[in-house]
Amino acid sequence: MEKPLEGKVGVVTGVANHRSIAFGIAKAWHEAGAKLIFSYQGERLKDSVIKLVRQHFGEDTAVCELDVASDESIENFCGFVATQTDRVDMLLHAIAFAPKAAGTLEGHFTDIPREAFSLSLEISAYSLIALARGISPLMTAGGSITALTYHASRQVVPNYNLMAVSKAALESCTRYLAYDLGRREAPIRVNCISAGPVQTLAARGVSGFTSMFKVYEEKAPLQRSCTLEELGAMATYLASDGGACVTGQCLYADGGYSIMAM
Ligand code: NAD
């Protein structure tokens, strides 16, 4: 079988467990022939993420801590990647966080405090800029950066509140990075996948999340959201030659839900 990412090297952020979207995409990239380098966030996830990725992607899989709230940690992680490979072809950004505070993931939007707003935008959107800056020098043969977003960035989904604003910023960062990095001698493409609801750790933080699946079943043209395998296939397309002229885009993987007005 043809392996569209044979010989390519990918950096994967955002694996927390086997339900993570990053894990689904990493599986697809691995099956497509890529060698992968992973991050984990902090001591709490260290052992379980290292165990999970070594079990699925090989005992010698490189894994390093990354807390995108810290410039030092980002620098350290990018330095680690440079010790593992002299070339990177793909970067996956699958990181988002909004602190629990008034109005952030439920309640009144008007209640969102300044510190929570800053922290969410920093971790969920600024981190894409910081990681692109750190990893892009290794993309010497060009590359593909993919981030994960959600439709609440464009239309109101009750309770998404602060995360919706962070995703709007992330999507805008994607377009500006696409312009900036696409003009390099070895062009780097930057895209978002806008996934429909997936049952993950992060998603559980959004009030009323589980009832969203029912809405997708009732209203989406395909009567469902998306699977990890489908998100993996889409990210593989974006990273492969098939996506060679696609950049700055936000591609929906949501069973068509976003086209509906009623
Ligand atoms: P997840 O909980 O499995 O992954 C979120 C990841 O973000 C975790 O691995 C966590 O460690 C990481 N993270 C949070 N703060 C961090 C920090 N300071 N430094 C480094 N890493 C940090 O959940 P997921 O749903 O797989 O989320 C992945 C991406 O997909 C997120 O951007 C999320 O917003 C997006 N997304 C999710 C859904 C969904 O329904 N689950 C839908 C659309 C988009």
C-alpha cells in the first residue's frame, strides 16, 4: 500500500490519552509512514503519555515536556526536537485551554475576567505562533502545520464562550502564518481542521458538551460528527502532496453541520 508520508518527520503536540484528537492524527501519520516526535504537558501526564506513544509508535519514540504557557518550555522543546532530527516536515498543534472562571465555559459571556481571557488566548492561540517560530527553522524542505479548531469561532455555540474567542484568534493566526511562512524559499503551509464534537478530556470541560452529539445526529447532513480516524485521514491529506496548494484554510470535518441554518 502507498504510504503518502514515507520518510517524513512530524512533531505532535496535544496527546493526553488514546481519546485525544492528536493521538488519532498521530496514528494516521504513523500508518502513512511518518516518524513522529511527541510532547506531553507536565509531570501529571508524563508517564501515561510516554507509555502510550511508545506502545503504539515504537519503544524509541522521542517524547519531551512542553508547556506552551512558558517561553522557556517552548524553547526547550524545540531544542529537543532539533537534537532528534535535522528536518521536520509536519507540526500538529492540538492544544487548547480555558481556565474555569466566571463566564469562561458556561454562564454569562460578560463575566469573563481579564486574566482568564489572556491565559486562554495565550495557550490556545499564541502557542501556534510560538511553536511555528521554534519549529519552522527545521522545516528546511518546506512543511505543513495543522491546528485544530471548532465552529464556535464563527457562530454562537452556547457555553463555548471564551474557547470560541480563542479559536477565532487561532484561525486568524493560521491565515497570517500561512502568508508569512508560505513566502519562504521552502514554503510552509498552515491550515486548521475544524472538527465536530469528539469525546475527549478537553471537550468534557465545556458545559452541556455531551448533548451536542444529539444535535449533530439530528441536524448534520451526515447525521453525525466525525471520528478520530477521519480526522487522521484529513490531517494526512493536508500533510501530503495532495494538500500541496492548500494553505491558510479552515477545513471542516463535522458531518456538514456548519452549512445548516436551521
Ligand atoms: P485533549 O484533552 O485530548 O487534548 C488537549 C491537549 O491540550 C492535551 O494534551 C493537553 O495536555 C494540551 N494542553 C493544554 N494546555 C497545555 C499547555 N499549557 N501546554 C501544552 N499542552 C497543553 O482534547 P482534544 O479534544 O483532543 O483537543 C485537541 C484540540 O482539538 C484542541 O485544540 C481542541 O480545542 C480541538 N478541538 C476539539 C474538539 C472536540 O470536540 N474534542 C472539537 C474541535 C476542536
